Amino acid sequence: MRIALDGMGGDHAPQQTVKGAVEFVRDRAYSDHKVVLVGEPAALEAELRKYSYDSDRIDLVPASQVVAMDEKPARIVKTKPDSSLVKAVTLVRDKQADGIVSAGSTGALLAASLFLLKRIPGVRRPAICPYLPSESGGFVICDAGANVDVRPSHLVQFALMASAYSQHLFGLPSPRIGLLNIGTEATKGNEITVAAHKLLREGFENFVGNVEARDLFNDVADVVVCDGFVGNILVKFGEGLVRHLVNWGKDTLKKHPISMLSLPLMRPALKDLGHQLDHEETGGWPLLGLNGISIVCHGSSNAKAIKNALISATRCVTENLIESIASGIKEHLDLFKETNERET
Amino acid sequence: MRIALDGMGGDHAPQQTVKGAVEFVRDRAYSDHKVVLVGEPAALEAELRKYSYDSDRIDLVPASQVVAMDEKPARIVKTKPDSSLVKAVTLVRDKQADGIVSAGSTGALLAASLFLLKRIPGVRRPAICPYLPSESGGFVICDAGANVDVRPSHLVQFALMASAYSQHLFGLPSPRIGLLNIGTEATKGNEITVAAHKLLREGFENFVGNVEARDLFNDVADVVVCDGFVGNILVKFGEGLVRHLVNWGKDTLKKHPISMLSLPLMRPALKDLGHQLDHEETGGWPLLGLNGISIVCHGSSNAKAIKNALISATRCVTENLIESIASGIKEHLDLFKETNERET
């Protein structure tokens, strides 16, 4: 299997992207797979020279442009046709790669993937599906930012696609689907969630109803469904809050010399907790609903995160995620029927 | 000044509500004020007998009913006319109290306050405005759950009301208003936020633009504006995440006996941090836009939280919060004009 990697995408590219690719091909568990590293050849080669690895397992594909994080994503395929991001996606379209991983702009990856790979037949809106770790195992949340204005049927599709992902990547035969809402009663929420609740109740045996944001870490659902506006805000808020609490904790510690003394003793526990919370472990966020595997990583990804995203990509391919989503959509067409005419 | 207190509202009522009232009247800083304690006389008197205090400063008003947390709030004034919550609000309507504090159902307090106190002229939707503490001072967020489906002009009113609250309660002459969004650019967001951004830009010099959820704790704004669906989810998610991290931290610590040894040394810092994060310190969340001071406390409020909410209520009255909101609304009527006809 060949996974295309956007060598120039991310805050720490190409150092960490190249290092991640090398760590991936060095891992014996993935010895059947290759990485197609896309980007400026001189920059990538300079990084690659730092490591010893099986050079047959990393192919270089040159790309002269780089997509900036703040670039308008909508027409990225036209404006940056020779960018590492667009070329890497093109490799998937042309069947020269089985999936693409990028730590570049999520918007640009989504736009390029949508334009070049198209949607799975029947899918209305691709969606971003990050995994949030928790002590009891964590959950995926869909959508986390691809769709800011949604219809109830879109939420149903998010549930379906995220369930397929959860089944294949986390090995859950029947993932519990929860609808993120401001109360657990079926009548709670805004117009969209009230309507979506009915559709989900009708269509999915494993729908557990509305879930409240304060309970998400209490193992109430494996798949949390919401619109991309709410999902994006929730994921970013969690990230900001964890970072803030860690800093606040450190500063508070400094004010208490006696507590500060205990820091060396605390290290094993802090390291363990940090490891569990680490987004680098989660291996990127898939863009679900596209007719090809496309995985976006956090902009601040290091080599470990890149390696784990490459692993996720291979698993999505091996587990036939695309086919699984396609057949799920086909099975539930009746749920989307009513709004078929109005859809683009 | 007289503040009505719903003696039966909250998970720990009447023990903690009564204790909170006693602690308030015992505090010399508030010796000009009285508490009107509303609820079942036998239950309240039994609690009051536990304390010594100036009995002139706590008046009892009997109420035979209690509003349950899961009760439908819409017609609460009709269904539970003799409840402690409804009677306490009625005291404000009848000018027998200057404000009301309840740790009961937010929905019921909102419905009863709206029905009995009415809105400030020009205000379309009352909104809930909690304070979220942070190391750099914290921020208020409005709306946190009163309005799940909003129009852009509602968001402008939330900004205006929360700014008035922030000016008076936190002493900020010109609080920075931020619009919660998924990106900082003016064009980012859903239909509602894009339109609201324009209105806010037009109407407020202290509008700092869109703010991202991950930056809220980095002192980017004093007032964060959003619809009640997003705001409610964000506040509850934060609460759940903090609780989860604390438990996860404890469990991780238990797995590392060496780290566990440091716990006694850590106590001063942990206590300090816990104190800073404590929602009991924040003194309840005002329902803004009502023609009377109405403050809701967390359902799990203890005596300290109740006392602080009583203090907040007196400050809202002293600082003329209602008049300040009323004049702010009048000044900005042009911003709401375009949708005047369609409003209820």
C-alpha cells in the first residue's frame, strides 16, 4: 500500500513530516507499506539524509508550491496546482496512492479532496471526525468543522459515517450514537437537533438519544454527532482549556514552594497523564464521506503524530472504510429522501 | 435592600440555602441588606434554628410547593403558583424584594421571571450570562442557554447586555466584546455569526472581532457572545472536562506510588487551584434583559455560592444594572431596526 504524505504541511514541516515518514517505514508492523513524500525535493532530501532507512519505501514526488495556513481554501486546486497538498491528493485520484495524510490547512485539504476525489455516492457533505481521548476510552465527534450550516439529514449522515469509522478503526461492532444537545429529552435543542433526533431514532438501533456536553467524558456515547460549528468550537475549547489548566497548575505550583518540592515525585504520574491526553497518539482526523482516504493532522503535529496518521490511513484502506460508508448510505437512503430534491 | 431567596431550590436545599442566607446577613459588609427566605416554613425554621444571627435580617415567606429540576418550565407560574421559586419572583414583581436568587431549575426561573417581571423595553430575548474564571481574570459568556435559535440582532443584544453587566459587576469601563466563532476572519462562521459580525462591527467600538474557542482563556475578550445552544454546550463541556481531568489525574496518581507520596506536599497548590476554579466563587449567573434582578445559581450550590449570589444581586441593584441595559438598548435601537417588524 502507498500513502501520500504532504511533506510541506504543518507548523513543523518538513522536519517532523519527514521524520514521521521515516519512523513509519522503520516500523516492522507496516513493512508492506510505502510513503510517497510530496514537496520541495531539496528540502525533503536534506531531511531524509539525516536518517538511515530502506530508501525503497519512501518515494519522492516533487512539488514547487506550499499552501499557507491562512490561504483561502475554496479554489486551492486552481491557485496552487503544484502545491505539495494538491499534488498529494492528486496522487490518490490517479490511483498512485491509496490515501493522503496532511498536517496543512484543514480547509485546503477538504477543498482539494472534495474537488479531486469527489464524494461517495449519496453523501451530501464530507465531515471531519476527530477522536477525543478519555479515561474510559474516548469518543469520536462528527462534524468538527467542515459544515457550519447543516440540515437534520446531514447530521444523520455524520452519524452513519462516524459509526463506520468507529466500527473499523476502534473495533466497536455497534458504536453508541449520541446527538450533542443541551438536554437529554427528545424535545430539547434547536430546530435542527429536534428534527435530527427523530430521524436518528427512526434509523438507528444504536442511537442512545441526546447527550449533554458535560457527560461526554463519562462514556455516554462512542460517536457524538453535531454540526461543524458546534463541533469545531467544542474541540478547540477543550484544547484551549487543557492547555490553560496545565499552565495555571504550573503557575500555582510556583507560588507554593512546598508543593514545588514534590514536582520530581509527581513526574511519573504527570508524564503518564500527558501521554494519555496527547493528540499525537490519535493519528489525525479523517475527512469522512470522500471517495478516498484523506486524513488531516493537527498543524502542530510532530513525527509521532504523523506516523500515527499514516498508520490510521493504512487501516482505513485495509478495513474498506469507503465501501462501508457507501453501503451504509445506500441502506439508509429513505432517511434522506425527504430533502433529496432541495440538496445540491 | 431586600433580596428574595428561593429557599427550596437546588440539590442541597434547604440546608445550604439557609446557611448561605445566614452567612450573608452575618457579613458586616452587607449589614444594610435583608434576605427574604421563601419556602416551606417548617423546613426553613428547622435549618434556621441551627444558627445564631440577627433575626430581623431574615424574613420568612411561606410557600407550600417546590419546583422539581425536571419540571416543564413553560407554564410554571400556572402549574406551581405556590412554589418557593414562583413566590420569590412574585415578591420582586410586587416590589417587596429588589432581586431574586435561586439554585433551582434555570428554565423555571427564566419562565417565571419572564412572565412576572417582563422584559426591559426593547429587549427581545433574555439571556443567561455566566462568568468563567481564568488565570488572567476570566470572561462572561452570553447566551449560555436561554435561546437556542437566534437571529443576528439577538446576538447584538446579548453583547450589549453582557457588556453592561461586565462594566458594573467587574468594573471594566469598556469591556472587549468578542464573537465566538470558528475562525478570526470576518467571513468565517455560519450565516448568523457572519451577519452578527457586521452589526457588532458597526455598533460597538470595543468589538474585538471573532474569537476562537481555544483562545478564550488567553484574555482575548471580556464578553464572549454566542447563541444559547453553543454557549450552553461550551459551559457544560468545560465543567465536564475539568471534573474528568481531576478524576483522571487522581486515578493516574494512584497508579504511581512514588507520585502518590507527593500528595501531602501538593495540597497547598491543589487547594489554591481548586479555589480559583471554583464556581462557588462566581456568585450565580444573572438572567439579563428582564425588568428585575434574577440570578440563577448552579444546582449543586453550597452556602458559599448562595452567599456570593446574594452579594451579586445586591451589586446589580446598587449599580443600576437594569437602567444601564435599558439605556444601552435605547441607544442602539438602529442596530435592531431592520428586523423590528418580524419580531415577537
